[in-house]
Amino acid sequence: MTAPGREPAVAEAGASGPTLAARHVAKTYRRGPMWRRTRVPVLTDASIELYPGEIVGLVGENGAGKSTFMKILVGSLDRDGGVVERVGRIGYCPQEPVLYERLTCDEHFELFGEAYGLDASTTERSRSELYDVFDFGRYSATRVEELSGGTRAKLNLGLALLPDPEVLLLDEPYAGFDWDTYLRFWDLTSRRRAEGRSVLIISHFVADEERFDRIVELREGRTVER
Ligand SMILES: Nc1ncnc2c1ncn2[C@@H]1O[C@H](COP(=O)(O)OP(=O)(O)OP(=O)(O)O)[C@@H](O)[C@H]1O
Ligand SMILES: [Mg+2]
């Protein structure tokens, strides 16, 4: 079973060097019917490299193309040009949670565990750790339709973390978090970094800047290192 937009990536590059690399990525959206088609160029030359043990921030104004770029990095959206190389497993937390209203939190973890190819005991162990870290185990048997926005955000992030991926791509993961959860998030992220995992985070908050090893900005379709 495959969950939309979260397929684990296959190894496409060598073991040394970056865990994720994108060079000269270009993307133009096409809108409207064929006879009145308009073109929206979003990315013209976007590049990024993620090395093991790095936390990198991806910033840019609303509509700059951050989510578009991340979807291309994950492989859930086609690009028009450029190269993307992935090593190991990728966990992806989309900006809009991709959740099923009628399923419970437990059922989500089981579904995604299968999609990631995890065995039942690994899923179970990882799930209870995530319930602990983000403090939402009391909702394990609650359907998504009854969850608050913040708890949905925790589940959305938990599903990306479930397979303990080498590379984590997070699209504004903490927009709906309270302060305590936000701090727990950074705790967990720092631990992952110490274990040599890499994390790319789309963020809006300038106050976060000192938490990142590097910041990459998307401006007029191009990436600029800050
Ligand atoms: N499926 C689509 N079809 C056509 N245009 C799109 C599509 N998705 C995004 N766009 C356009 O592409 C541009 C970049 O959108 P994107 O969502 O990547 O920006 P963003 O930097 O993530 O913005 P935000 O900070 O608001 O999340 C916007 O102008 C948006 O309207
Ligand atoms: Mg976005």
C-alpha cells in the first residue's frame, strides 16, 4: 500500500557525500485549459545539498516556491529541468496534512508503517516513542476528524518520522504547535542531527535562524545561501 506523496525514495547516489542533492531545478506550472493556458514559472535555478548531521532552513516569502521545491526534492512532483539525487530513505511532512478523516492515529501509523515496509514491531516501537515525545498518546484511538489542528500537525510530523529516515523534509512542521511542543520538536531534531541524520525545514520565523546550520533562501526562482 502506498500513501500519497510519501513513497520512500530509492537510493540513487553513492554512500559518501550529500544525502540529498538538487542542482539547477526548474519548474513552471501550467494553468487553465489548453486554448487559454498560462504559464507560472516558479523555479528557474534552485540547488541545494544536504549533508549528514546538518539542519538546513529553507526560507522565502509566501509564494516563493518553497513547497514546490520540497515536493520536487521528495519526488512527489515532476520537475522541468535539473537533477535530484537521493541517498537512503526520505521522510516528508507536507504543509497541508495528508490524513484520512475516518482513520485513527494508530491506524495511520499502521498504514504508513506498511507503506514504508516496516515490520509490525518496529512500527509499534516507533509509534509509542512518537506518542511520548509529542505527548498525544491519549488520541491513539481517536479518528482524525475529531482531532484539533495542533494534534493533526503532530500526527502529520509523526508519520514522517516513523521510519527514522536518513533525510527529513519538513514543510512548516511547527506552524500549529504550542510552545512546549515546539521545544520538544527542536529537542528531537537536535538528537537526530547528533545521530548524523539530515533535516531540511521550511520555516517562516526569523527567530529560528540560530537553530540552523545553514539557511538557503528562495528568491525569484533561485536559491541563495545566506
Ligand atoms: N498546482 C499548482 N498549479 C499552479 N500554480 C501553483 C500550483 N502550486 C503552487 N502554485 C503557484 O506556485 C507558486 C509557488 O507556490 P508554493 O506553494 O511553492 O510557495 P511557498 O513558497 O511554499 O509559499 P507559502 O509560504 O505560502 O507556503 C505560487 O505562485 C503558487 O500560486
Ligand atoms: Mg509552502
